[in-house]
Amino acid sequence: MDCCTTNTCVETSRRKSLWQEWKEDIACVFERDPAARTTLEVLATYPGVHALMMHRLSHRLWLRGWRFTARWLSAFGRFISNVDIHPGAQLGARIFIDHGACVVIGETAILGNNVTLYHGVTLGGTSWNKGKRHPTLEDGVLVGCGAKILGNITVGSNARVGANSVVVESVPAACTVVGIPGKVVKVRSAGTLNPYGVDLDHHLIPDPVSKVIACLLDRLDALELQVGGAKEVAVAEVDCDPDNEICERDCARGLVVNQ
């Protein structure tokens, strides 16, 4: 995967020809969707690819000042693909929009290289200001179905956003965010990379709330042993592996491990 800042990646993508960008958008489908069989099938039946091809063209028109034409082409792309990408949005190389249904990308959104979006994703704004008001997704970000990322925030490279999460604060690189509102969970062992270096195991999402509850129950057992006069009290939280920031901060076993 390319190692560069989002702005650099976007600028590099702009220097490519339209044909090169289209070829990369089609090729990355085979890297991230086992259902893809032939190039003809992808071109004919993948609405996410249709939307990206329309956007690549409309974005060029937008940059050249053909704003109405760009918006009209964007509206046509939404009509045929059910994907709404504003022509002003900056998209890097090898973007993959799986299924495509009901994906919305706002005007000032910036996406780096190798970003993967599933259906129902919204990259929206939270301000009436005409400046930067939509999120930035750095290289390798994966966003699960139905997730909403709102406002001028940054999702760091190789981060994952869980399905149906609502993210309103920036996410560090290589982390997972889940919940409403989204909470960052530090995962030491991410999913298995596919042969192309893209983490598609977006179902491997930890549950920090249930983890903390389990830790509290184990701690109660330990306290009951102490109150009962037990001479030796072992650390009871044997099942509470501190694999996220919440457990490391709040669970007794996490504190013991970190000492």
C-alpha cells in the first residue's frame, strides 16, 4: 500500500489520466470482492464503479469551473447508481464502494488511496460554513455498512469504522471505532490482510462495554473473596484480556499487566 499523506495521494491521483483512474477503480474490485469474475461484469453491474467513473469526470469539470455541468453529471450518476458523490469531493486512487446503495460523500470530503466504503455510508457535514466541513479519510480506511462520519474530522490511515457507527471525532491511525457516538477501541491484533494488503475483516469488532461488564463481575468475585477472609486472592479477571483502552484504564487486570 502506498505510504504518503492524504493530500499528496490526492494530488498524485489528479496527475493521472482519466483512463488510468478508471482502470485502477475497476482493478481494485477484484482485490476486495470475491464475487467479481470478469471486467465486463464489473463494468456492467457494479453501481459503485459507475458512480466513481462519473465522479472522476465530474470532478475534472468542477476543477475547470464547469460547475453546473459537473453537478448535472453528478446527479445523473446518482440516478443510475444510487450513490451521491459531490463533484467537489477529492478521491484518491483505488477507491472501492461495495454495493453502492445510499452512499453519500459531501463536497469537501477527502479520501486517500485504497479506501473501502460499504453500502449506506455517509461522509457528511455539520456546519453551514462553506469551508472544510466534511471528513478526511486517510489511506487504507475501511468503513462498515451504515456508518456515518460527520464533520471536519480525520480518520487516520488503516483505521476501521464499525457498521452503523456514528463518528463525530477524529480517529487515530490503525484503530477501530464503534458505537453511537463512536468510541475508539485500540485493537492490538487487527484482521488478517488479504493478498493485496487490505484489511477486509471488518466483522472483527470488539465490544468494550461487554468487556468492562465482564471485568466488573470478576472484580466483584475477587472482592467477595476478600470480604470472606480468604488469605490469598488471585487476580480473578483471568478472562478479561486488556485488549483495548477501556480495559487497560479501568480493569484491575489491565492495571496489573501494565505495571
